[in-house]
Amino acid sequence: MEIQTVLLILLAAIVALTVVFYQYFHKNPRKGTQRIILASLRFLTLFCALLLLINPQFVKRDFFVEKTKLVLLVDESSSMDIHTDEVSIREHLNAWTGNEAVQTRFEIHEYGFGNGVNPLDSIQFTQNNTDVYKALTDVNEIFGNQPKSILLFTDGNQTLGRDYEYLNLNNNSTVHPVVIGDTTQYEDLSVRLINTNTYAFLKNKFPLEAQLVYSGNREVTKSVSVLMDGKIVHRENIQFSSSKRSQTINTLIEAQSVGVKSLQVRVESVQNERNPFNNMRETAIEVIDEKTKIAIVSEVLHPDIGTLKKSIETNKQRTVILLKPTDSAEKFNDVGLFILHQPTRRFKNVYERIDQLGANKFTIAGTKTDWLFLNQIQNSFFKERLNQTEEIIPVLNNGFGLFGLGNFSVQGYPPLEGQLGDIELKKESETLLFQRIRGVNLDVPLFSILTEGNQREAILFGENLWRWRAQNYRDNQNFEDFDALISKLMVYLSSNSGRNRLELDYDRVFDDASLAKVRASYYDESYAFDSAASLKISIQGKESDFSREGPLLLKGSYYETDLSDLQAGEYSFTITVESENLKRSGSFKILDFNPEKQTYSSNFGKLQRLAENNSGKAYLPGQMDELAQELSNSQRYTPVQKSTQNVVSLIDFKVLLGILAMTLALEWFIRKYNGLI
């Protein structure tokens, strides 16, 4: 406590005594114990009041020693199982936790990682992927700017995430990789990549491309085989050398039967090859005997036409033909869906042909649309003619439920060009996009889907759709989200079947079990999405006695189940709505591919560069004593004594107020009882 505060307390006591002496003892004829009691109460009252004004405080200091965090970060991916075992890694960790010199200087924490980071209870090399970058950045976030040293026990072979080689943590962090496994680079031949279509048509040939990579210094010639459902459909010899380490094979394979077909690319092993697992890679393709023919009808040249053609034909089961409204009727035969781009009076015969065929249509209106003609030729919608062009910003309807939108979003998308005017939809409809004009959200549809019986049609009240596909590429470096939306729209418009209240969304083939997910959307009788439903999935193995049941979890506007723990194989499933007699079934295949087994040797060079970027050094398991000595002797990791300063009141003001109230009450009662003024 400061001397100034002590002097103020003494002064308060003197002032209180002086006042009491003057009131009760100076020229006061009364004597006896009553005067002493009243004087004492008055003194306590005045002294407490003055203490409240002074508010005496003292400083409390707490001293503690801050140690550097020593993080033992262990790679638990299945590739580690090739080089070591759980017992050996645990011995290494125990050597650190049992080292007194290390414990004196460090606070030790243990974590394991694969896809993510988790506290290390028991070591199990079961993770199917390795993300070193995420593991290091997660640990860095856990401890923030506190000084820390990370011992990274790994083989350095990453299968997921960003490249960790150039990662640079903050200045308070160091990384010391402990390289597990054989660092010798052995001669190896592997199949790195297979490219093929998702679908193929019966009796048609589909392309297959495979990339093969050689690690070695000799000249070798090896045979490469392509197998479909176990039967060889292509074979060729490939030459490799120290200057020709990568080769690509291209071939056409005929689809001879319907169904999901397994495709394998195999290459012969080189002599004494250590890693035979990467000599074969598998993918799959679905062969179908159906092909949708879609016609885009337009009398003007417009970039939207090329955009739609490219987007639709990303799914090889669809073929797009370009027609003019004046083309002969024969060219419109076998068309399953019509896309009408900015209709005018010349489209009269096209509309008559569509009515004869009973086909579905997708109308795209724009600045050159003849609205007088369009309002007369069809009875699905009506638009007021104002002949004023305006830019229209899309606003996504999050309640749209005709089909799943996946990752599609219009956030930041450029505007379309259209004409102003009120719009009336005359059939049962659901709007996917609304309009925003000059910053004002309007309850006016921009993109709607209309149904009547088994007839379906879509209407887009704006042109320049090509800008959206370009924006999708600008945001994600691919067209996948936009193309997926167009694909789902084509599937919906190409079907004349009634709408199902339980819709499924899943892939028929998963390259990796970690990607296996099944989604479902359930709608009530009014076809509004039901977020309170209880959905259950039952899974059976087609080639084994595996079976399992479980719930689907709500994820926003759909239900989802994660199947990443399933083994490779073929499965069938049934999703049931428990409150109703409603169920749908499907099947999928998980390919037998483990990215952790594609590389045998440890990546010492990359781990060494990681250490150099983070003020560390790469070590081998036999150099643990050297690493322990470095950590124990380095001035960088010296514990630091720190203190915290807390300012605490000498007496709680609540206690002072209580004493003050009590003394005043007692003094008043005694004086009142004895008839004193």
C-alpha cells in the first residue's frame, strides 16, 4: 500500500476522533458508559464514511514462470504404418515427456493429425489422408502468439490440402520435423491419374487418358493394360528413361453393356520395386442407353447460345442441336426439350410443333423478345410491355425446393438485361430467382419453373446468361457450380414424371470413401421443404453381408449422411421417411483407392525446407538425443518469469456500507430509547 494512502487513513481516524471528542467530551456534562458507547458508534460511522471516500487500495502481484510450448505432433495416416508402428512412436514420445531437462524448460502437449488435428490419446495409423499444412496452422492457432516449438513426426507425404513446404508460421514458432521412414528414393513406376467421362452411351466409344510416372535412371519398357470389369480392353508398351519420366496413354473403349463399369489401368512393376500399390489405379464409368436431344432455337447470334451448349454437353448423355425457327419440321424430330431464345413472331410454327409433340420448353426472354407475340402464343405467363431495358440483379430464393441447388450461389453475379414490366405466372410455379433493380428487391420473378400436369417449362426474364458462367469461373477457377445447376434443370425439364416428395442427390461412383455422401430433400404435401422430418437410411453391401441403419442429419435445405467410414465395394441403400410410408432406393460404388499407399519413401527434402522456413532443422529418429540437447541448451527456449498486477481494495465497500448502516441504526436506537435528541 502506498504511504499516501496510509497517511490519509490516519488523517481520517484523527478527524473522526476530533469530531467525536468535540461532540461527546468537550463541555459535555454527561458521564457513564452510555456516552462511551455512543461516542464509539459515532467514531465508527465517521471513520467508515471517510474510508469510503478515500477508497484505500493495495497492489497484489502474482509471479509465474512461462514455459515454451513443446508440441509433439504425430502423423496418424496409414502411410506411417509402412515405416513404423505405434509402439515405436510411443517410445519416442515417452522419451520427451520423461526427460527432466525438457520438462524444466517446456510445457509438453501431444496431438495427432490426418485430415485434421485431435488430442493424442492412443496412436492409431488409420487416417486415409494427410494434411500437414492444416495440422501446423491449426496448432499455430491453438497457441496463438505464445512461444512454441513443434516436433513433427511424419513421413512428409501429403495427400490433401495446400503445399506445406513454403509454410511460414509466426516468429514465436519453430518446426523440427522428425522424418519417419526410409529416405532413400527407390526406382518406382506408378499410375498417377486417370481421366474419363462420367457417362458413356451403349455401343459408343468413350475416351480414356492415363498418366504414368517413372522414378529412376534406367531405360525401361513396360506393358500398360486397361481392364473393364476385369477384362483387358487395351494394351500397349511404354518406354521410360531418366529424361522421359512421364508418359500419357490415350485410347478409345467401347461400351458394350449397360451399368456401372469398373476401369483399371495397370502397369508392370520394375525390378525390385518397393511399392506395388501404385502400379494400378481404378475408376468407373456409367454406361447408359438413353440420350437426350435438346434443341436451342434462335434467330439471332448470341453468346448465351454457346454458353448453354457447352454447359449442357458437359454431361455426355445430352446432345445439343442449334436450330432456326424457320427450319423444316423434320429437324425438330426426336427433340426431347426445346430452349427458345428470345422468341419472336417467326417462332409460331415452333410453338405449334412443341404443342404437337407435348415437349417441355425453356424460354429465355431478353431485349429482342416480341412480348406482344409471346403473350398471345402461350398461356403460361403474361408480361407487361414497357419497352424499357433495365439491368436486373439476381436474388436467390433460399426456399426453392424443386431440386437441389448444391453449391450454386448468385452472390456477386453480374446483372442480366431485360425489360421492365409486371409479370403474371398463370400456372403452378416455383421461383428460383427474384429481381433486384437499382438496389431494390422486387417480388417479381426472374427465373421460374412452371408445371401443369406432366408438362414442365422454365422461363428466364433476362439475357446474357454467359456472364454468370464466366463469373463462376472467376470465383472458383472452374464452371462446376453453374454447369451443375443447368444439368439439374435439364434433368428436371427432360422428365415428364410427376414430382416426388422425396428427392435423392448422390453420385453413382465415389473415387474415395472420404467423399461418399448421400443427400435427400423431403417435402410436405404442399411441396414445401420439411425441416422437421425424420429420415432414416438403410445400407446393404452387394458383395458382403454388411448392413447398417442410421439417421440423416439436417444440413440447411437438405438432409445428409456421411459414409466416409465404408470400405471399398458396391452398396445399395433405402431412405425412408419414418412418419410416412414413403421411401426411395439407390446404389453406389466406392472404389478401392488409398492415396496414402501411392508413395513409399519419406520426403526428407520437403520437410527440410519446411524446417528452414520456420527456424528449425529436420532430424531422423536416431538423432533424438541431439535434438533434445539443442532444445535444452538453446537460449531461445529459456523459461521467462512474469507477473500479473492486481489492484485490490483494502476493505470491500459493501462491508463498509454494512458497518455504516449498522452503527447509524444502533446509535439512533440507543438515543431514541433513552430519550436523547
